[in-house]
Amino acid sequence: MKVILTQDVPKLGSLGEVINIKDGHARNFLIPKGTALVFNAHNLKIMESRKKKEEFLLKRKKEDALALSEKLKASSCTIAVKAIDEDKIFGSVTTEMIQKAFEAEGVSIDKKAVQLEEPIKKLGVYQIPIKLHPEVIINCKVWIVKE
């Protein structure tokens, strides 16, 4: 049976691709879950328009991410935490704390975009990678200071 995929399916294909699949798999799994449509002229037109819309939205998201990256390049944030004399922090600095610090600076980012490799447990200046878009990753300066 020929079907058109409405989203990326591992080991089968990507969005908008026309594939041949066994009838039972298509009727019992892919079509009921909405991951595929039966191949015909009407559904092909629907998928082409949906694909164009997706491409436009992805392009727009990338442009927004590039504009936000320019704002982030110009700013840095400071986080005041409780610490011992040896520059050790009580607890650690989290992605949510970094997100709130940037919001205080006037830049709105998602806490999931902050890419901490390991928790920050000492005072200092850190370059934190922030993933705004799959193609736009920027390093931002974060100051961790004693309260």
C-alpha cells in the first residue's frame, strides 16, 4: 500500500515522503495514529501545502533565533548565591536560575535551551552555551558572585 508520511518515522522515512508499506501496518498502525495518509491526489496536495507551511515556520523560527542571539551577545547576567570562603556554593546554579537572570536583563529564553554540561558549584565567570535553534547555538557570559 502506498502512503504519505505526515511526520518523520524512524526506519521508514521523513515528512511528506511517499513509501510502500504492508497493508496491515498502514491500516492498523500508521493511519490510525495519524502518522500517514493514504496516497491519492487530494492527500498529496494537502501534504505539499503542509510541508510548505512547515518550511516557512522553520525559516521564521531561525530568523527569530538569530535576532535573539544578537541580543544575547550584547548582554551578560549576574547570579548572586550563598557561598563559603573557598568560593564553593551551597547547592548549585541551575538552568532555571540562569533563565530567570536573563529575564531580569530583558532577554526571554527557555530554560531547556540552556545547555549546562555539569552543575555550576563554584563562583566565577562561565561561558554557557544556549541552543536557540538547532542551527543557532551561542555562548553567553554568566557571572556567579557571592551574596
